[in-house]
Amino acid sequence: MDDRTLRILMRNLRTRAYTSVFSGTVLALVFAALWVCTQSVELWVPSSEVKDGVEAPVTVRLPGNYFRITMLRNEVHYLATASSTCPNVFPRGTKFSAGTECSKVLHAFEAARRPIRPTRLLGSFALFLVVGLLLSAYMRRAVMGRARWFRCQVAVFVILTVMAMGSKVILLFTGLPAQILPVAMVPLLATYFLGRRLSFCVAFAAAIVASSLVNFDVGLFLIYLMTGVASVVVLGSRRRTRVLVKAGAMAAWVAVVSTLVITLVFSGTLDIYDDMTEHVDPRYSIWLAALFSGIGSGLAAMLFAPIIGLMVDEVSRGRLLDLQDLDHPLLTRLRENAPSTWEHSRAMANLAEAATHAIGGNALLIRVGAYYHDVGKSLRPEYFIENQGGGENPHDKLSPHDSARAIFQHVVEGTNMLRDEVVPEDVIEFAYSHHGTGLLEFFWHKNLADGNSQNLTEDDFSYHGHRPTTRETGILMVVDAIEAAARTVDHPEKSAFESLVQRIVFSKLAQGQLDETSLTVADLRIVSNNIVDTLVGMYHARIKYPWQTESTGLTANSTPQEGSPVVVDGVDTGMQDTGTGGSSQHPVIDPLSQTGNGTPVPTEPTPEPVREPSPEPVREPTPEPVREPTPEPPIPEPVREPSPEPSQTTFTGPAPTAQRNTEPGVPSPKPDEKKN
Ligand SMILES: [Fe+2]
Ligand SMILES: [Fe+2]
């Protein structure tokens, strides 16, 4: 595969469309028109007009006092007498006699709004257009991850429209108080699928659209806004859709309190007694309506969640559980053809799942993503260090540029294999984004060392793929680097893992690989701490058996001695994809030099492990390992400071910086220098 073809293939791995300014504007125009039609639908139907002596075909809701004066300023002489004796809501089916006070008020209201005025329609359309444009721009620019996908923006606009249409039906065909509208359903669903950062903007848009249905009542707008924001605040982890109902129940109480406060602000009285006596029918109680609005929002959100999940192309939990099956043909192939890559994937899955769970992300998704992210390596496993097992290295016969292309191809081939098996796009994204747009530094520096006869640039040695766009894919990218680098730590102690994790995370940040993931600084701190804890658990020390202490010094803390010299995963970080292992002709690189500013630090070839024949271990009786701390455990004192002459397996890379150091062989500063 030539270079140009490979670049084109890598650039086109992502199939999801992103929202542009043009498509966002079109969306806002279309849905603003829909919302205007929804808002004024009864005015387009002449038969819906209320007439004397005939049952009202639809419920008529008069504006509140303030707006009644403002909107009907030409009919003030009616308002002065009507506002004290006529209710604001005339339910469907109500009959009016000609000449009564309420009839006059109703006729004044109908005369003010029928026939529908184009200027009023235009004003509403302009307002909705501004709301739509702001919402689209916010999702496109301020909120990262899924919110930028076109289909997700369509989904949010559709939820808003469904809420508006459902609310209009309630308002027209029932006499229920307007507090009952399930407005909080919109921010609940948007937050559930697209993240919390979107919540306030969506709650604001939903409150505007809903209040437009009730004559832009300011009090109701504030109630809708407070309820919507509150519902999101209490929305818990999103592992089950029932959290939507719990959040809705909590929002119900906020709706009651909001109604109480707004009633006090606008009326100066709670009217609880009137509410209980005059509206004996509980259907007309504003307090009960507020209570049911939250509960109804939660139930409606749970009802619509599967549909919205399909709209935003989110893989279902059941499908993920299916993909977890280790008998899946792709996993079987990976396990058989590239067993070390499979073990790397499984270790990543454990690290990533715990870290994602800690920040409330989709832990099951990232576990499955870890399983499949390197499935492309099963086609040509021998090009990757972890599968060479000390045998022949095909990169010895290739130029650095050809080697880089061979490594790049595992991303393309893996993505194609997953698409052939109709794996969900959420899982495929892990395959084409786990290396981001990183530089394959080992081969770039090898090319420089060979003289760069073809005048190649860093661009020729960089992945032309896509950076992660979700929290889960961002975490997997970091874990991919960490899992590999952790294998090179001489003394697996917490301080060493902390230093390693922090530097890899920082290097990814400095390279901009996590820019689109919506991971916050707090998320990264939690993820980093969690990964360190998991690594400590994975590499925990054990007490040596007596036969081990008497032999060649093999201990639980020893560097792994099997296989090739320790060169690890990594493409951006590491060397799992460099395919350099197994050949003593190539320099061994400090893995962390590829994570940050990335200058590889050639070191001395790994000394051969001591392989003197060890005495036959005494097998009988097998000593029980001592799990409780012993007074003097035979574990050497942990080395907390970097050794003056670091070996290739000691973490001694330069502090990562945003500017990549391209000078090969530049000595690395000590980690301590970074602290100040
Ligand atoms: Fe990879
Ligand atoms: Fe990997």
C-alpha cells in the first residue's frame, strides 16, 4: 500500500459527520419553523376559536396579569374588571354565555391573536432561531465529544420538538396547570447521552420553548429552568436508565419549591387554601402538577431513552455484553495470532475499566474497546515487538519509512476488520483513534540517524488518523501508553507509577491528543490516581520462597527476563507498535521519551539476564507464601530516587513539554528537576 493511499484511508476511517456552521444553521432554521408552528397551531385552525354558547373546542389559557395588559393594551377596559373574577384557564368544553364578563375577556383575547399576525410569527421565529443557533454553536464549540456529531445535534433538537408537541397537546386538550409540562425530560436525556456540560444550555432552550406555549409566562419560564437544571444536577451514574426516574423524582421536589417561590414573587400569596378549596379536583392543583412534572419527566426520559440511544448511535449494553464474549471470531483470531497483544489488551481493559468507572463513564464500553483496539495486529503480528518473542524482526529488512507504514496499517486493517464484522461504531472508534495523530518517533529518529536521504518529515512518520473524541477513547489512549510503559518499571512502587502516569498524561495533553475528549482536569486526576492504584495492585510484591533466595536472585521485583529486551507498547508512548524488539541491533528506547517531548534516548543494549543453571527447586513440601507482614521481609529497600546511571528499564525520560524535542540522543533531565 503506497503512502498516499494509506493516508487517504486513515483520514477516512471516521464515518460520523460533524456539525458545521452551515449544517447547524440549517438545523436551527428547520426546527425554529417547527417550534413556531407548534406554538401557534390552534391559530391556524379557524374551528378552534371559542364562541359564545358553544363548548370551547380547545383549552384557552390567558396570559398572566402583567402580560395581559401588555399584549392587549387596546382592550384595557376589559382587563380592569376581568382579571379579578375570571380564571386564567378555560378548559376545553367550557360553555360561555354572551355578554358575561368572562366571555368579554375571551373575545378580547381571541380578537388580539386572530387572525394570526405575521409580525408576531416573525418575532417568535427570530427568537427560536437565536435559541437554535446558540444551542448548535454551544454544542459544536464549547462541548466536546459526541455533542459535535451532527446526529447528536439532530437528536437534541428532536427531543426539544417532541417535548414542545407533547406539551402543546396537554395544554390544548386538558385543563391541567401548565406546571405539569415535562420540560425536564429534555436536559435529562441530553445529559444522559451527551454529558453534563450540555445541561444548562439545553435546560435554557427547553424552558424558552415551553414557556412560549404559555404566552411566554416569566414565572413558568423560571420554574421550567430551575426544574431542568436541578434534574441534571442530581442525575447519577448512567449505567442504568432508571437513574433518569430517580433524577426526575428529585426534580419534582425542586419544581414544587420553585412553584412556591415564584408564586410568592409574582402573587405575594401562596393561594394554597384557594387551591385546595376552589379546585377540589386535584387535577387542577398547581402543587400536584409541579410534583408530577418532575416524575413525568423522568418516566418520559426513560421511555424515550432507547430511541434517543439509536439516534445518537450509542451501542446498547446488551450488544456490549455480546462483544465481550471471548469466543468472538475477532478475539479468537487475536488470541491465536498475537497472544501477547491479547494479553496487553486484557491488561488495558482492567486498567481502563476501573478508571472510567471512577469518573462515571461507560466502563463496559471501554472494556470492550480495549479488547478490540489492536485487533488489526492479528493480520501481521510479527511486525510488533510484543509478538516477536526474540525471533526474526522483519523491520531489519525495511527502511524506517516502510516500517512506519507497516505499523500504521494495523489501525486501518483493524478498523476494516471490525466494520466487516458489523461491530458498533462506538467500539470501532477505539481502533482508529487510540494512536490519535501521534508521531512514530522510533522510526523517525532511526530515519534521521540513517541520514534522511529522502528528505522525509515528521509528517511522514505520524498517524494520519483521528484524535479521540469521547472520554472513553481518551482514557484508552492514555492507558494504552501506560500499560506498556509500566512493564518497564524496575521497581514497581507507587511513587514510580505515579511519576510514570503523570508524565504520560501530561505528554498527551501537551501534544493536544485529548483536546476533543471533554475530559476535565478533575477527570484526569481521578483517572490517573485510579490507574496508579490498579497498577500497584497488578504489580504488587510477593514474599520470596526460600528456593528463590538461594538461587540466581529471581524475585518478584525483577525485570521480566523472558522474551526480547524490554521495549514496550507504544507508538505514541511506546514501542509496542515499533516492532523494534527482538533485535539487538536497534537501540532500546526509554519509553517515556516517546510520550512527551519524545526524544528517544538510545541506551546500552540490555544485558543478557543471568541464566546460570539454577539449583533444582525444592518442590516438596511447598512452602506456603507468607501473606502477613513479617518482621524482616526479604524485600530490598525501595529505591525512591532515580539512579545516577539509569538503565533502559528505569523511568528517566525528560519532562514532557508541549514542544517536541527532535534532537536525538539529548540527555534527559532528572525527574526531580521537574518538580520545581
Ligand atoms: Fe495500536
Ligand atoms: Fe495497544
